[in-house]
Amino acid sequence: MMLGFSLSNVNHARTGIFKEPLPQTIKTGVSVRPCAGVLLSVEIDKETRFPAELKAGCELRLIPALDVRFGCGRDPSRFAVGMGVHLSLLTIDYAFAYHPVLGGTHQASVSFRLRPKKNTPTFLFE
């Protein structure tokens, strides 16, 4: 089990020529691996100007080189799907997130590892 906690903009930061305040946020979450190749996560996200929001997600490692991800949130209802491809020292991640007001957003990242991992997680279908 993994636990996480994050505080953002705790110093009441402001931005721009009008010195608009940046939102302060508190996030906490937990992730568990109930079996090989499965990661389940739950997060509570609270911004000072809005009610707390519950988010949940799942990651499935289908084969050693491929992860598939799903996630959802409430208030407003939204969802996300994505995948990660692991090639030796290179990882490529892609996600599509949908928000009922803002529409769809595509996100991608490329990561390089300087040395191989010692403990590679197992996958769902061995």
C-alpha cells in the first residue's frame, strides 16, 4: 500500500499584474496492488474555493511492456483513459481526459531512464 499527501500554494501565492491568488489545494490518496499487474488508487482533492472531490483510478499491466489506465472523478463527472508503453530505458505515456465543460484533452509524455530498474513489476497475464 502507498499513501500520498500534497499541499500546493500554501504561501498564498499571487500571479499576474492584478496579483490574482493562486488556488490552494490539499490532496491525499492511497494506492493498493490487490494482485500482480493491478494498481487501484483513490484520491481526495480539495481546493479552497470548491468542495472536496473524489477521484479513482485503475492501472492494468497487460504485458511487461504495456499498461492500460482508467480513471474517473465527480463534481463535475469526468473520465480518463490512457496507456503506457515501456521499451527498455524509454517509457511513452498517453492519456485522454474528458471534462463536460472543457471537453477532451490529450496528454503525452516521454521518459528516459538512466539505468534499468532492479525490480520490474509483474504483469496481469503471465
